Amino acid sequence: MQESHQQHGEHRSAHLAHQFDTLDQQYQSGKLGIWIFLVTEILLFAGLFCVYAVYRANHPDIFIYAHRFLNKNLGALNTAVLIFSSFTMAWAVRAAQLGKKRALVNLLAITLLCAFIFLGVKYVEYQNKWKEGLLWGTHYHPIEEAAHAGEAAPADSAEAHYTGPPNVHVFFGIYFLMTGLHALHIIAGMAIIGWVLVKARRGAFSPSYFYPVDYAGLYWHLVDLIWIFLFPLLYLIR
């Protein structure tokens, strides 16, 4: 009996944790864990979508007016970039399953590059909003109301040129909250993919052990899916 256990231990994979009997059991347990985590992420963004729905239902004029200050072309570019990155990530998982190291490394690098492009475009958008003074904490007032109240806005301020509905900062508060949180998830995904890429370059993955690549792919697909909802909700309001 003791000899049998020793032989069993000798044949255990180096990637098999001690609490599991087989690699498949370890894989399925890990996949269940990542799905539970993704469900919590979905619940988090579902709450934000509810906040969006409530504010938009109560202040439709603010959302219809303020969304025009968002650059639809840049938003569409980021959408295309993330959809393409989902494709390369899924392809990377398949390459790992087939033991194609070179393809895996290249596809992970392309996915990481797409993430950098997304953040670069988002930085340009944020910078423009900052320069224009379209921020979450700025209370705008229509010029007509300000004049009627005897208020005078500085000539170089955003309020001096603002003619829209009051409290438009509500929209930009939601915009920065939702897109900012999503950007943090992008950065976390980049860290995960970067770690997987380093492991892939060292030849850590094979057809019998590709699980971290698969888990990273599931997370990345969720991040992409969230943006696919954010883009029309914020940029394509009608």
C-alpha cells in the first residue's frame, strides 16, 4: 500500500496541487472559482447600471444633452479594439490547448497591446473632459438662469459657455464612475495577461496544463462585454 502511494506520488504532475487528485479536478475547481468571481463582478456593474437607469429615467434631458460631449468615434474605436482583443485572447487559449508556444506568446502580446491602446484612447478622452471642465463635481447652470439670478461666471470657465440643463454634472459623475471602474478592471486584466505572458515565454503551458490562460481569458471576455454595454449606454443616447 505504501509503495503504491509512493508510485502515485511520483507520477503526480508538477502543476497538480496537493489537495486535488487529478489535473482535471483541479481545472474544474479553478473554473468554478473564476465563474463565482465573475458573478460578483457582474453584480457590481449591475448595481451601477441600475443607478444609471434611475438617473436617466428621472433626468432624461441631462443625459440627452451631455452625451453629445462624448466622442463617439473614440468610443467606437475602443469598442473595436476590445472586440479584437477578445478574439486574440480566445485564440491564445486555443493555442495553449494545442501546445503552440510561439502562437500563444504572440497572441497574448497582441491582446496586451490592445489593452494599452484602449487605455491610451481613454486617456485622450479624459484629458479632453478635464480641459473642457466637464467633470463630476462641477455644478453647471444655464446662462439664462445665472443671468436672472445676478450671477456672473468667469469668461474662461465652462459655465460661461454653458447653455444646457442644470445639474449636468450628474451625467459626468456616472460617466467617470463607470468608465473609470472599467478602466481599473482593464489594468487588472493587463497585469494578469502580463503574468500569463511571462509564464508562456518560459514554456509553462502545455496541452495538459493551460488553465491559467483559460481563466485569464474568461476574465478578459467579461471586461470586454461590460464595455460593449457601456458604449451604447453612454455614447449613443437617444
